[in-house]
Amino acid sequence: MVVTGQKAYQILGIEPGTGKSEIKKRYRQLMLQVHPDAGASLQESYEYSAQEINIAYAVLMKEQSEGHKDIANNRRDHAAKNKKNTAWDAPVNANAFVEREVLHYVEDYDGTVLGSFCVAKGKYLWRMDEDFPLFLRSLYQCSKKLLDEIDDELHRCEAIRKREWFQSELTYLLAQQFIDSTVLLKELAKEEGAGVDGKPAFFITAMLESSGGTASVKAGELLYPFRVRQHRLYLQNQAGKELGYLSFWDDRLYYVIIPLFEQKRVLVKIQVAEKPVAKRRRAGKEYQNLHLWIRLLHTDVNRLPENLNLQIEKLLEEYKERA
């Protein structure tokens, strides 16, 4: 949907030149009025939809952030720079298995989250300015739709056993198609030099997560990958004893780092943190601070979407064949 600055003011029902605070106030007022999550008692009719209101708000906020005081000149400049103004301008993966929704939180006057709303739909890659839990929700919705279509096709009346597992696996595979690890590593990790192949190394603060009774580790000790199981990278010490699995403080790193190991696209160095051991216990788990360095290998990244699509198709076929 194309929305110019002039149209955006019309949609929000405010005059050109209205200040940022008033634009935000009007936006919250309208979303509280029309959004279905606001509750029936608050909903009223309005000539524009919630989607149109949301896009108009994004256009005006962009104008405000660019600091254009002359509204007429701003609209002319904006049109010249972007004749096809869209609600979302993230890169796309044309080979992704499905399109997904880009979701956006809706707030009331006090900033309380009322729910979420779709601002765009397509094969958009995840960017840092998109809320990550909403990103995962969009993929979970895609996975649900794929399984629902199979159930409808086969006229299944009841959910089959392990459906939740299939949906979780689909979500994980889809996430890899919408996450560019090479880009996000620069955002989520610290870049440290480069190897002889010119590939940079990235430093990440991580953890060893283990159950009680595992072998203790010492500061400065090197650990090694043992195996990947159920999307977890298990680690071992030099003696070959399994210690636990790699964990992260930032949940986003699970979807960036672990797939790289599954795809065998990285070299790695793992060392127990030199600082005093920082252990914490939760539900019988122990956590030990680690230093993690990874370096991307030269691989044919163009084949990854195809491989992932094959994995998704195989999983859907397996779901279809289940009784």
C-alpha cells in the first residue's frame, strides 16, 4: 500500500505540520478505537482500517525523524527518493518456503500493549528493528497454517500425536530462512580480527548449561563440540567427557549460532571464562560462563535455502503420513 505524507495526515485526521507528540497521541487514540484487541466496548467505526492507520503513522514518524520542517518539500523529496513507498523495506529471501507476516505492537495512551498487528506480508528477512518474539510468532503462525492445510486436505477431525513437535520443528527451519547469520553476527557479536582466509572471527559471551553431577571445569580450560542433538550443541572436555550444552544470555543467538553448527559452516574455539566462576542454579540446572569465538567458513550459501526447503518438505510429508 502506497501512502504519501499528505494521505497519511488525511488517514489520521490531522492537519499537515502537526507535531510529533500530537501525531503519536492521535495514532494511539485511533488504534485504541479500531483495533480488534482493544475490546468491543472500545471499538468504534472509522473510515480507515487499522492497517492504514498504522502505515500512515509510520510514514509521518519517518518524516519527523528526518527533520523536514517544510512539509510540502518533504513530500516532494520523499516521493522522489521512494516512488514505491511500502510498509516494510527489509531484504527478502526469494527462496523461502512461505511468506510471513511482519507484526507490530499496538499500544494505548499509556504505552500499554493491546496486541499486535500485521504491517506487511512477504518473504522478509528479520532485522534488529523487528521485535524478535513477534518474529517468532509470525513463523509459528506459518507453521500452524501449513499443518492445518494438511489436516484439511486429509479431513482429519482430531489433532494427531506429536503435532506440537512438528510445529516447533517447522518454526525452527523457517526461522533459518528468514535470518541472515552473516549480517546479524555483526549486530549481536563482537568482531575480532580475521583469519588467513579473510573471514572475521566473532566473540560471544555464552554459557555451559548442565544438570547437576556433571564434571567441573576450570577457568581457561578449552572445551570442544561433542554433538548437535535436538538443536542443542553439546560440549565435551579434552578427556572426551560430555559436560552439557551451549547456552546464551540472548535468546536470539540460538537461532543464529546453532544453525551454523548444524550446517557445518563455522570453526569454533570455546574457553571457560577466566573471571571467577559465575554459577547460578535454576530448576536443577547449573550455568558456567564461557567465551565463544566463531569464524564462518566458505560455503555455498546459495544452496542453503534449497536444502532447507527440502527439509521442510520432508517434514511435511512425514506429518501427512502420520495416522
